[in-house]
Amino acid sequence: MTRDILIVDDSPLNLKLCQTVLEVEGYHVRLAHDAEETFSAIDQARPDLILMDIGLPGMDGLEITRRLKAREDTGDVPIVAVTGFAMKGDEERMLAAGCDGYLPKPLDIARLIAVVKDHLDGRT
């Protein structure tokens, strides 16, 4: 069974990089650029994992995460925060918002793959 990953990022370059890497690994990847596209994509099909950029235009990734974690249909979907602006205390804020993990930018490809696999292990 192919696992479905939703990548939320406003950077076309980051989206393409993650999409390419994860598709080579055998995942089905969908993309969203902002909150509206994120909720629309999730309403169409529940992903197995979400990679969530924190610095999005409009509603930020932490608020999207809080809303998704509060929903009955998506509360258990693992969400991994992705950000290039991590400062002291940010990881705690991400976890408090409901993120299940964290990846710093620029992304390390091997770590990206490892984190995705770790969060999907045991989920069918």
C-alpha cells in the first residue's frame, strides 16, 4: 500500500525537493502552499503524514496544526514541523501546538527520509 504524504510549504523549491525525494522512496505526495489548500487537500483525502512548514503566508503552520489536531478525522495524523527560522524555544512551541516532530531547513535528505519512515512505521 502506498502511503500518502501532504507537504505544506509556500516555497516551490522546497515543495519540489521534498516531492521528488519522497516519490523516489515510493510515497504518494500531494502539495499545498497555504492553509486553504491544506484543508482542501485533507478534505479530499486524509494523508498518512503531513510535513508542515511553519512560516506560511496568512495562517501559519502552527495554527493549521492546532486546527488539524483538534479535528476528529485528522487528530491522529502525524505532523512534522519544517522551518528554517528555529530559535531557542521554537521546538517546544511546535510540540505544544501538536507537531509530532521537527525538521530544520535546509533539509538534510537522509534525515528527511528517516523522519518520514519513523513516523509512518507501524501505521497502515
